[in-house]
Amino acid sequence: MFWATVLALAAAVEALPQRGGGGGGLTMLRFGCAQVVIDRLDPLVNPGQVPSSHAHQIVGGNGFNATMTTGDVSSTASCTTCAFADDFSNYWTANLYFKAKNGTYKRVTQGGAALQFSDRFSTQIGGGVLVYYVSAQPGKITAFKPGFRMLVGDPNMRSRPDATLKRQNCYRCYTGPNFGGDVSAPCQDGKIDTEALPPKACPGGIRSNIHFPTCWDGKNLDSPNHKDHVTYPTGGPATFLSLGGACPSTHPVRIPQLMYEVVWDTTPFNDKSLWPEDGSQPFYLSTGDHTGLGQHADYVFGWKGDALQKAMDTSGCMGASCASLKTQTIDQAKKCSVKKEVHEDLDGWLTELPGMEGMQM
């Protein structure tokens, strides 16, 4: 019941007055971002390339495009799909597909998030992503800077020889409708959390959690592989909502604990008669990955001004409200969109995954 306990503690914190300048308990921003576009673009890994190698689901500001700026993203966007109106960042991950017995593929749709902290916006982000920023030590966490970007995970990974990064990426197999079984912190429940895609039908769908590194070298806003300028604490990824171990001397600056949460409604495909004859799970990431170990996420910072730093310095924020951060309605958020650049069928049955033509899977 760890997660239930955390939520109870968080509710208690939420009832306390929020204080600027740190010196108090943790802050956890938890807010939804509706979908801004699904497209085969990746301006972080493949800038300027149209199309990129595989499809992504993208949320956040409408500054997203194949050649988006490496500078201040907030200056290029005029709207955002996120609950916080000053967050013009972009967040993106791989899509999920069901593979039928006849070899055709169908994209799995995404749902909203569970109702917590009276945040109804996030329950209505169907097709979007739930985003977390955690400041485990308000006043001592350095927010990202304009131009900052990073990538976590390896889209080419199909096996993992060790479990040292088990808290970096996991899947939760919901035990029933309405987020059944969700009583423990992400990536912490050995009964319903797995590093690979769940091997069985999940009665309530599948959730993906992706944790980013929390230590920065304090100098570089990016690196050639989009990873080397950040790292995890010396003991590995911190448990969610915790500070974790010490940052290494090469990356001494603590940055917010950023986590994405994606919920896929896999329930329309739970009929085992639709699954492969050998009984193996039938889902593939848009990279062609049947294991799920190649789940990855891209992040391009785009908060306006010092809004995020102020939030990370404020103690006691929980959910989708914090200090003076501006918010917007879900209707306003869903008016924000980006025009697709690669025109491909998103919702029909496909003979091959977009960008994976000719590959054996």
C-alpha cells in the first residue's frame, strides 16, 4: 500500500500552506498534457529529417516541428496542450500497436489519468501524457534552462542483462477497470510492474512510466547522444518522490525528477483468441520492439521564464496547482495543435508499422 500511503501524505502536504524559498517538504507537480500531434518526427534525435524512423505521440507546445529551435522553445510557441499555461515544453514517446494473427497492426489508443488531487483536467487527456516534476528538496533543486533537452531509454534495446536501471522504465498491468491495483509507487510493485511489456492480458490496460536522470553536469544543455550531460545518482535511479543517493562529481547539479506516464487502453485486445498461437503477448512499440525494453522518451524544456524554478523552490505543491503557476482549461488546451508533416494512417489496420517497412518482426 505504499502508493496509497504516499497519496495520503501528499494530501496532507497539500492541505498545508505552500511556502516559497524551500526549507520544507517535497513538491510534486502532476499534470496532464493533451495530444498536440502524432507524427513520424523526432527533432531531438533526427533534426530536420522528414520522416524520422518511427512514430511518436507528442504533447506540449505548438513550437514542435522537425527543425524546432535549440534555443528558448517558449519563444516559438503560442499555445500548449498542458494544464500549466506557461509550459511550452515538448514531451514525446513511442506509440503502441496490437499485432493480429494475420500480421496486421492497429494503434492502441491512450486514455486519461486517474483522478487525484481534484485534477479533472488530467482525466480528460485521452491521447495525452501525464507529466510529473518532483522537487524532493525545495530550494536546492535547479530547474532546467532554456535550450535544455534530453533523451532517456534506448529504442534499440531488446534485452537487458541486469536490473540496475529497473526504476528507469516499467509497465504496470492494471488488474481491473478504473486503474485497478494502482496502490504502489511506479516501478515498485513486483506483482504488477514489469520491465518488459506484460506477458499476459491486463484487465484494466497497460501503463508505461519513464523516469529521467536527476543529476546534470551544470554546463551542457545537450550532448551528442542527448544523454551524457545528465545521469542518475551514484546508486542508480532514485525511487519515485525520493532524492536518491548523491550525484556524482561529474554531474553535481540536482535537477527535478521528471517522469512521464502513459496509459494505453489494451482492453479491446484482451481476447486471447486474437493473440498469437504460441500465447505470446501481441503488442509492439512503434519502433518494432516486441519486448517493450526499448521504451524511451524525449524531452525539450520550454517553460516560460522562471515559472518552473519558482515551483521547484516552493514547498508543499501537489498535483496540478502550485503557487502562482497559471493554468488553463482542458477545452483551451485541446484547441492547441500542430499540423502533421508526415501523412500516414493513424487509426486503420496496417500491414506494416510506419517506418518499419520491409523489416522482419
